[in-house]
Amino acid sequence: MKKRVLSLLLAGVMLVGVLAGCGGDKGSADGAKTYNVGVSIYQFDDNFMTLYRNEIEAYFKTLETDDVKYKVTIVDGKNDMATQTNQIDTFITQKMDVIICNLVQTSSAETIIDKVVAANIPLVLINREPLGETDESYAGILENEKVCYVGADARQSGTYQGEIVRDLPNKGDMNGDGVVKYVMIEGDPENPDAQYRTEFSIKALTDAGIKVECLVDQVGNWATDKGQQIAASALTQYGTDIDVIFCNNDGMAIGAAAAIEAAGRKVGQDILLLGVDALDDCVDMIKAGTMTGTVLNDHIGQSHTAVDVAIKALKGESIDNYYWVDYVKVDASYVNK
Ligand code: BGC
């Protein structure tokens, strides 16, 4: 009899726990509430996203208290949308309290959003914008009270790259032939960051009345080895005709820098080299004069915003659909300040 009362009591307590639990496991030994956070990153093997995901994890830790803990599960999308879709399905089955997703393919945004919304789980998209705010044809894609995007406006990063060149005394015309001839090394073309940086870096030059000519425009998929290969073959083919090598990110610019050195060219003297992200290595290169400039892609600001918003959302507080973090222009004058 006693046993039966006890188990009824226990069942009652568990039921109250389930009913009360708008997310979060109660009942760890010390009484703290643990929230489960699922994070899917498009690819672990990416310089920038590695800094970003490490900071997500570290920042969640700093926000823990005696009463609130975060169990953060971070998985590698392996640059494969099918893999990532499975990961999101698993997060849904596991009843995560919030999901943070760095999409493999922005074209799959709607499918992912629909799934997560149907499961009533808040979704914070990061780094790869499902073109809603910056491309009107996708307007409304995030219009849901539990879905948002945290990122930086890639048009700004492209513009800053172009402005660094525009503001040089020779306006980027290193060989003095009257035209800025450039090589463009692009990230994944499906990624708006790649599209906008490619477009807006050059627009900053043409808007200033500078004549430009594209010698090579190739996809390096954000990767250092690809950046090196593309730059090396462009340098072999076009030699001193090349004034500027624009890279959509620093990873590829590091590769291009190796190719520039191997070709016996000197950044700042006969060629210019631009990237985006402001990885530590590139900031050092700008200080040393082996790179012209980059643009800080603020992974600290972005990851902290994403985490802060995720926490608001899992607590049921209202969130906006878009959160923007500014880029910062990083050139020689900036790093030598
Ligand atoms: C960064 C790249 C990175 C990409 C991943 C961009 O914002 O600049 O370095 O590879 O995001 O999506």
C-alpha cells in the first residue's frame, strides 16, 4: 500500500514537471535547470566557422549560473545538406529547447524553418542569410515569432574591400596602365556572402569612377588550397597585368599570399591583396605588409548575439527576425594604430 502511494506521488510529481516544463530538464541533483541547445554548423573544416562555433560554446558556459545550465550539442553538417537535415530531425526528436543552424544551403532555409516551426522549437539561423531582408524576392521568409537570422550584411564587407583599394594614392592601379585589373576568388557561390562581396567590392571602385577589368573570376569555396591554386594560375597567365587579388575570405587570401610570394611579386609594391574575416594571421600579414587589407567579420559579436537571442527565445521572450552585426574595415592604418 505504502509503495503504491509513493509511486502515485512520484507520478504526480513527474506530471507536474512535464506540464511545467516549457523546455529545460529540471531535476539534476543540484536542482539546476538544464536547457538543451542543438547547433549545426555547415562544415567544421572552415577557419572562420571554427572560431565562431568555439565562441558559441565558450559564451554559453560563461552564462551558466548555479540555477541554469546549458547542454550544448554541436554537430558538423559536413557541407552536405542531407546530413544537416538529418541532424535537424534528430534535434527535433530530442526536443531541443532551441536550435542554432548555420545552413549548408540557403536554398533549403524554408524546409528547415518549416520543420522546426512545426515542432514549436525556436530557430536561430546564423552566418548564411536566407535572403529575406537583403533580397526582396525572399521577403517574409523569417516572418515567424520564433525564427531569426543573426549575421552581418555582406554588402558592407564587399564595399569596405573596394574602399580600401579606392583610398590608396594610386587607387589600385599598381602598374599605371589606367585600369584596375583584378582577380576575384569567390567563396561558395550559393552563399550570399560570396555573391555580395564579389559584387560590392567592385561597385565601390566603379562608383568612384575607377576603370576596372576582371581577368579571372573563380570559385575557391572559402578554402586556402583553392585560393592558392587559383592565384597561382592567374599569376602565371596574366603576370604583371594583375593589380589586385580580391578574395571573398581570408582563408583563400592566405593561399593567394603564398602564390604571390612564389611568383616573386610584392604586395603593396606591385600587387594588392584583399580578404574578409580579419583572422589573426591576416592581421599579422597586414602589419608585415604582405596583405593590403581585410574586413573584420565579427565572430565574437555574432556568436554572442546568436546565443543571447537563443536564450531569450528558449525562455519564451519575444525576438526580432533579424539581428545585424557590423563589419569593420581593417587596413594598414587600422592595424598600426
Ligand atoms: C566567412 C567565410 C566562411 C563563410 C562560411 C563567411 O562569412 O567570411 O570565411 O567560410 O562565412 O559560410
